[in-house]
Amino acid sequence: DLVKDEDLEILAELGAGNGGTVTKVWNKKRGCVMARKLILVDAKPSVRKQILRELQIMNDCNSPYIVGYYGCFPVDVHVGVVIELMDAGSLNDIYRQNGPIPIEVVGKVAEAVLHGLMYLYDVHRIIHRDIKPSNILANTNGEIKICDFGVSGELINSIANTFVGTSTYMSPERIQGAPYTIKSDVWSLGISLIELALGRFPFTDSQDQESESEDEDFDEDPTLPLNTQRPKISMSASNSDKKEKRKSKGVSLAGGGHTMSILDLLQHIVNEPAPKLVSRKRDFPEEAKVFVEDCLYKDPGQRKSPQDLLASDWISNSKVTQEDLKIWAQSTISQD
Ligand code: ATP
Ligand code: MG
């Protein structure tokens, strides 16, 4: 049975994006917590009905790599969508509060996103269209799932009309007007993985000269708090005062105070070499670098498919278990 708005009691705000706000809610009927997203939809009643119909496809999306769906309904000028609460939040929240994500965890993020993308495409012929760290969620059960995929064509149209959303995770071919393919999602994944591993958005206007301020706050390698390895480390203890600084969103990018306008950024993506998984302060495993390179061929024909990427050494040689991810996810929220 689908969840209705009157079943829900508001508990706390979880976050807000360009087109909506997400709230933690208590479901009185079922006696459990959920997440409710309100999307501002600028459309006439017939279009709203169509959107609500199209969103029902989410009801058939059942995968351990896709955030669960519980129902949707109109809420004045919004469309409300009730989804599974992911208690560790988005990977965007996690790295902004704790710094770079340990590379072993980034590998598991890649694996989960690829499984999610393949499920959506193979089973439902859906292309995600908005892969980025804020749409990759984690929970303290050690699960990683994707959300906010393009199920409803009408919703995509209605949102596009209400604001100018310029995605900075957009592939070169998309920027140049080519239609979305699953390869555009692969590009966005590559950009997202570098962002998580470096702890900053990878494009700066000093990308090739090694940015002075890169990773300035993090002198040590981020370490995976494995139960089999060292004891849990407290990454954010020394960085808690820097949280505020990391909160700033958008394209005001780290890099010695340089910022890039959105047009510069789009031009850069099209004209300059793709970013790489390199840091002045850290060494990343060769297999991880190769993987990211395979995601970021500017020619979508050369770019690898999700299937090939899942078979790559970085993914297949990973020794990180769900138990490890559980401990990691718990460590990211326990210090708040
Ligand atoms: P944009 O609107 O630009 O796509 P966004 O993805 O951050 O950005 P929303 O999708 O509205 O915007 O989500 C806002 C925030 O709410 C997310 O960044 C995340 O922190 C939080 N959030 C979203 N869904 C959930 C969920 N199911 N469980 C827990 N937190 C969530
Ligand atoms: Mg989102």
C-alpha cells in the first residue's frame, strides 16, 4: 500500500537542493521513519497528474542499489515523494563534513552506482541523468544506493522550466547537445568519484598546475576504519571547525581562491583534457586511476560501459565488505 501525506509527521529537515527540500518524517501507520521530498512543480493540473502517474514506475524499481520508494502525492504547489531514509545522508554531505572518502570506500561507491545504473537501464530502460555525490546515499547498514533518477519525462520538463539547472557533472557530449545515454551517466560517475576521493570538486582553473590549496585541511590519508585493520580513526575531530567552509555549494571551487563561472566550466569540460585521479598529497592505486580514466574518455564511444567497468580490476579485487562499510558509515555520523 502506498504512503499518503496524512500518514506522515515531520521530524527534521535533511537537506535542500535546487528544486526541492527533503524532510525526515515519521510514518504513523507503519511506525517507521522515512524521507519525504517536496519538489516544486510549475505545471497545470493535467501535467501534475501525469507526473504522479509516471512516478509510479518507481514502485517497480526494486534493487538493493536503488533507494526504496513508498508513494507520491500532490502537496499544494509541490509533488511529494516518499522514499527510504538513508541515515548516513548523501556522499556529498559525508565528504563535506569528514573530508576525502577513503579510496577503498570510493571503490564500493562506484560498484553500487554501476549496479544501480545497470538495473535501471536493463530492467526499465531508464537513464539516470543526474549522477552526482548528492544523489548517492549511504546508510549505517553499509548500503550505498542511488536516487533522483529520471523516471518522469513530464517532471524533467516541469523542473527544467522552473530554474536554470546547469549540471557541472554533465558530459562533454551532453554539453554539446547530444542526447542522454548511459555513457553520460558513466562520465558523471567518474567526476563524482574523483570529487569523493579528493574531497573537492575536480575542476578548477588551475587543474593542471598542482593546486596550492588542494587538500589543505587533510594532511593524513583518509583511512578506512576496518574492523580487521586499525581501530576507528576520527577524521573529523580535527576538522570540525572547517565544516562551515565546506558547506558552500556550487562552483565556488577550492583552488587558491580561484573560481570558475559556469560558462568557463562548461567550456573547460568540452575543450580541456578530462580530470584525473591524482593528488599532490596522496597516491591512489593504479587500478583506481585506470577505472576513472575509463569513465572519463571524452568520446562516449571510447568510454567504458557499466558492465565493462564492473568487471575491472579495481572493482573485482576489492576486499571491502558490507560490514566494513557499516563501520565506515557509522564513523561518519557518530562524531556529530
Ligand atoms: P539538486 O537539487 O541540485 O539535485 P540535491 O540532490 O542535494 O541537489 P535534493 O535531491 O533535494 O537536492 O536533496 C537534498 C539533500 O537531502 C541531499 O543532499 C541529501 O543530503 C538529503 N537527502 C535526500 N534524500 C535523502 C534520503 N532518502 N535520506 C536521507 N537524506 C536524503
Ligand atoms: Mg538529489
